[in-house]
Amino acid sequence: MEISDRKTSHIEICLKNKVEHGSTWLEYVHLIHNPLPDVDFGSIDISTSFLGYEISAPIIIEGMTGGHPSVERLNKNIAEAAERSRVPVEVGSIRAALRDKSLLNTYRIVRDIAPSVPVISNIGVDTINHADGPERAKAAVELLDADALAVHLNPLQEAIQPEGEPHFRLAADSIRRVVEYVEVPVIVKEVGFGIPGEVAKIVESLGVSMIDIAGRGGTNWAVVEGIRADKHGKELQAEAAKTFSSWGIPTAASVLEVVNAVNIPVIGSGGIRNGLDVAKVIALGSSYAGLALPILKAAVKGYKEIIKLLDRLKYELKLAMFLTGSADLRRLRNAKFVITGELLQWIKQRKIRI
């Protein structure tokens, strides 16, 4: 199957099937209610900076779309909403456009419509894990005139994907070469299975500017590829997808793992579905929160639906800050919380300091 057709298949499956699996464990994070907050709701400030831009909220639209003419409309809607709402936007994997320049506009439209917000290009580590990896990465940035490059790590997805290329040996060195070669910040991200502290330390040592943990609890790409494998008659991969549907590090656990391991900004993503989720990952130590699937579903209905979703996230984030007495994001990062359940057990066994 052509890469562009695979991208369309991914989007159709995400829109028509139940692809979210497992818990983020954010339900085990309890922000302490303050009934006497020394702040007015209207004065709460959720603005921040990202890649040198001033943005309206610590919310990033993460990448899922691009690479096929049929999804150009979705990216147009996403870009329009990002520009109007003043939030960063990331495209889906740009690999298809590297192979077929006729698909470039399905990505480029994001930069054209959103010139005043950060735009992040996106490429898989398997794509750069070649001798010409740095050149591919540079092209991924230049084709989009991007402000940053996200390199995604997706070993489980690649291993189950019918056309997958799970070639990860020496991948860390490939990331280092890309960091040294491209002229924009590099973000390393997972795709929904989380990053542990040990790996985060390795990633930081490569010179990357940011880590997006993309924990378990949101879109499950093992499930997505399992559905595709089943349709292609790949019984082995389809059954393996079911076996590994619960694999990964839940978002809350991965955030704590990574923020305690590195000194670079962390993006908390994976199953972020409301403003309280945003508040929780920031209270745990993230600098930003990211989400993709809810944006994709809203994009089908138009850019106004995305803006409506973003406005709700912002309002709920402000509400969580008001109820914890946090006038700004710096204070939210110092907000008190209690951790219970499986997340508490994880913290104890992994000896994570909070």
C-alpha cells in the first residue's frame, strides 16, 4: 500500500473505530481544592511561550493528518483554528511528501494558513535512521518552513504495521546527527506508549530541545494497525495487536518519569481530553499538553468546531487553576496534589520523587 493511502486508512480507522485503549492514570492525580483562592477568575493567565512565539495557552495540536489529497481539508481546518486560537500545530508524518512532492500541499497548507503560530514538522525515527537521515530531516523542515522538527518513536506500531519497518538499531545516533544538522529545535516524541525516565535521559543527551511523552491512554496505534492487519489478512500481526493493546506507560506515570529525569521542557500528551487533564499534566511538571484525536474529530466538522473545543479546554484549565489558587502556570506547576491507586504503586516501585 502507498504511504498516502496508508495515511488515509489511519484517519478513517481513527474516526470510525474505538481506538482509545487503557487509562492515562490521570484519575489518580487529585489536585487539592482551595475554597479561598486569592485570585479573581478573570485575572488568571494561561498564556505562555513556545519556540519563541507567544501562545494563548499551553496546548499543542498534535499531528495525525497529511499525506493524501483527501485530508487537505482537515489540515486546512486545523490550521485555521490554530491561527485564530494562537496555539502551536504539528502535522502528521511528512514522509509521504518526501517521496511524492505532489502531496506537499496537504502539509504546506498548515504553514500557509497559520503563519503566526509555531508549526512543527514530523518524521519517524525509522525514516531518518539511514545514511542520508540528516538530509531527509532537513527536507522535512524546509518543505514546511517549520519552526521545529518532531522525531517520533513508534517501535510497537512499526512492528505490527503490515508495511512496517522496525529498524531501530543505532536510532539514537541518527537522532544526534539530525540534531546537529538541522537548524531548528528537535522534539523527540512517542506516539502513545510513553517514555520512561531512563530513555528520556538518553534522548536529552542527544541534544534535543524537548520531549513529548505521548503516554498510554489515548489513541492506541497497536489497535489501529491491528485493524489494518486484520483487513489485510495478516493474522499474526492482528492477534499480536490484541495481545499488546494494553502495552505502554500511562500518561501520568510517563510525565513523572520524564520530568524527574531531564532538564528540558516536557510535553504531556496521550489521552488528554479536557482542561482538567491539561491542568494535571502541568501540575505534574509538564510545560505543555498536547492532543490529537479530539482535534481530528472536530476538524471533520470544521475549524469552528476545533475553536469551540480549544475554548472549552482553556476555560476548564482556568477553572482548575482558579480552584487551586493558581494565578498563572508557574503557580499551577507548584500546586498541591495527592496521588493514589496504581500510579502511587508505580511511583514507589520506580522510586520517583514528587
